[in-house]
Amino acid sequence: MNESDTLAIIKPDAFGSGKSGRIIAHLEAAGFQVVAARVSRLSRTEAEAFYAVHRVRPFFGSLVEFMTSGPCMPLLLRRADAVPHLRQVIGATDPAEADEGTVRALYAESKERNAIHASDSPENSDIEIAFFFTGAERLQG
Ligand code: ATP
Ligand code: MG
């Protein structure tokens, strides 16, 4: 487990409305290095697999529709204590509850269309980074 790496995804709402540059600038200002980045249109199978932990939740179908609705931008981010720090920087799931100045308070549209994903534990960040990036990409930076 690498405590310095985490995965973010700039979600289709934010990527499609031209907010990715501002969000990346915000993350860099918060001390994150962008080690690797992609632009990816998730297939239904990929979105269902990525959010499999939520498959019994009532919002799962809508979440998969949203995440496959357009391109998104997975980012491999690095800094000390990456997972808890990124969760703090993105803010609460619902932008109405997110602290002022967080990415979701600034850029999210709604609880579902909330601009950015972040891994919720170092164990999950390892799994999620491997979902999008190769071992060679992880060694960069
Ligand atoms: P993420 O995993 O994307 O970083 P999160 O950890 O803050 O978000 P989760 O509970 O893991 O929140 O939910 C995953 C995603 O599902 C949310 O980011 C949001 O897009 C969507 N979601 C969660 N709860 C709801 C809800 N009640 N209604 C609609 N969409 C929801
Ligand atoms: Mg989550």
C-alpha cells in the first residue's frame, strides 16, 4: 500500500463543461502532483465495476448512466497522506454540504453530478489506481 498515491476522476459533468483545468490547478495548489492522467469514456461494464460497492443502492443505475454519459479524466495524484488530504480538498458528496472552497462546493452541480471522485481508503486507492493506470505510469513522477 502506498500512502502517497490516490486516484481522482474529474467526472463527466465537470470535464464536459470545461472545468478540468481549474480543478487540476486547485489540486496542484493543494500540494498534489499529477503523476499520470487520461481522458476516458467509461463503458457501462467499466462504470459498473468501478462503483460495484454501490450496486445495491437506489442511485446505482443513475450513477452508471451519469458516469458513462461523456468523457471523464482519471488522475493519479501524489502527496503525503494523499487519501485523507484529497477527501478534505474535494468536500462532502453533496455540494450543499461541502465546506466553502472545496472542489465540490466550487464546481459540483448536485449530489450525483458532483464534479470529482476520490478514493476513500489507501486499500481502495491501490485498486482504483490499477483500474486506470499501468505499473509503469505509477513509477513516473
Ligand atoms: P466518490 O466515490 O465518487 O468519490 P463519495 O465517496 O463522496 O463519491 P459515495 O457514497 O461513494 O460518495 O457515492 C458515489 C457517488 O454516487 C457520489 O459521488 C455521487 O456521484 C453518487 N451518489 C451518492 N449518493 C447519492 C444519492 N443519494 N443520490 C444520487 N447520487 C448519489
Ligand atoms: Mg466513494
